[in-house]
Amino acid sequence: MTLESYRNFVTIVECGSILAAANQLLIAQPSLSNQLKNIETYYGAKLLIRNRHKLELTDAGRVFYLHAREICQAEEKLHNEIHNKKTAFSELLKLSIPAGNSAYFLHHLFDDFRAAYPNVNFDFYEIPSDFAIPNVLNHVTEIGLIRSSLPGYASLAVYPYEKEEIVAICKPDHRLMQNGDILDIAQLADYPLAVPFDCLDLVRSSFGHRLLAPNISIITSSNATAIEWARSFGTIALASLTTADFQHIKDLAVKHFSDDNLFITSAFIVNKEYPLSRAARNFLGFHGVDVG
């Protein structure tokens, strides 16, 4: 068996079809189908059941997939370590961070650390918080930064990082600005809203407590997109802002809410079952996390 066979099998499973995997791998579909048959012949077991609309792993296929993915990850880790030895970088830090972070937040998180530790190279997985958790559980990344309810897995250590208040953001001449310094969320019931996905459940819950439904005109993947809708199209953005974000929206007006529950806590997560690298310990310690 070649490494390519393992990689291609993992791609087939994760793409959900041979056609999609072939397109991603830039391989002819018949060739990829033959590779799959050769793997099944080699191991003497049926690995995939091909239904009309999707592929399903057999029990043997599930075992093979998990080990094939481990093989691919080990090869990738080896490749990265060798690459780092050939360059000026001496350490590699793999992190999962929420997709849609503003550039200002990323500067806030990494600029000073990179200045203090110039020999650390980074491997970022920018994905939704819910996907960062399995990445850390499966040791794909050492550290995850999440913006969601804190996970309750026994193998995860959770370190709260920042409290991000959800605020209303709109143009300074918006008539909402005439409603005082502090808003009740019920005052927004008649206005179109732009809400990032991370804030969606909290916004709906806050409206629901007042027996109201929010008028959500767009759900965005990032705060930046929601804010741009407020800036360009006159909607009201309900977004969680970090300290780094506030200073970069001075052309817009910001209103705070009376509801004390409208905030998101971001947190670092690590897998307690794996020892942290020196780079990971330094990164967490740099951001005030004592991992002992």
C-alpha cells in the first residue's frame, strides 16, 4: 500500500463521493474507483457501501479510515518538522481558530507573540468553533480557540480567554441612535438585522424571552461582514466585539444592551491526554493561561 492510497481513501470518505474526491484530487474518476477496489482486494474486506446518493463506511471501512487518517496526519507532521528544520523556524504550533476573525483580532492575538518568539511557525485551521473541538480531541491541533458554549469533555481542559459583548452597530444617523445610550433588545424588533452565526442563538434567545422574533435579514459567517452590512446597507449589526475591534469602527455608532446575558466567552481548549509542546505552552502563557 502506498501513502497515496491512504490519502485518496481519506479524501473519498471526507468528500462523500468518488466523483467529488476525484475532482478535488484532480484524478480521473475511473482511476480513483480502481484504487478503491485495489485497497479492498489488498485487505480482503469491503470498506465502502456505494448507495445511490452517498457512500457509507462498513465496520471494516471505519477502522481503515481512522488508521488511514492517522497515517496521513503522521506524514504531514513529519513533513512539517523536516520543513521547519530546513528554514529558520525551529518550532511548529498548530491551532484551530474560529473562522471569520477580524484582521484586528488576529493582530491582537499574534503580533506580540510572534515578536517574542520569532522561531515559531504556525499551522492554522480556520473553522467553526464546533469543528475546533474534534480537532483538539483528535490531536489534529494542539490548541483550539472557540466561541461557543464551553464543551464538557473530560479529556479537554478549558481556559476562558475574553468576554465579548454583543452590541448594536449602525450608522451614526440611524434613528435608533435617538433611543438613549442603553437599548432594550425589544427596541430592535422592527429593524432588519445582520447577525453573525456565532451570535445567532443568543440573539434569538434574548428576543424570545420578550416573546418577540428578530427580523434577521442576513446571517453572516463573520462579524466583519455583519458590520459591513450596517455600514453599506443601513441594517443594524448585532455582533460580538473584542477589545481590538472597537477602535476600528469609529465611523459607526455602537449601542450597548441592558440584557446582561448578551455576551460570548471565547476560550482556549487543549487535550489533557497529550503533553503540550514548548511552543503551545509559551503561546498559552503569553495570553495569561497557566497550564501548570
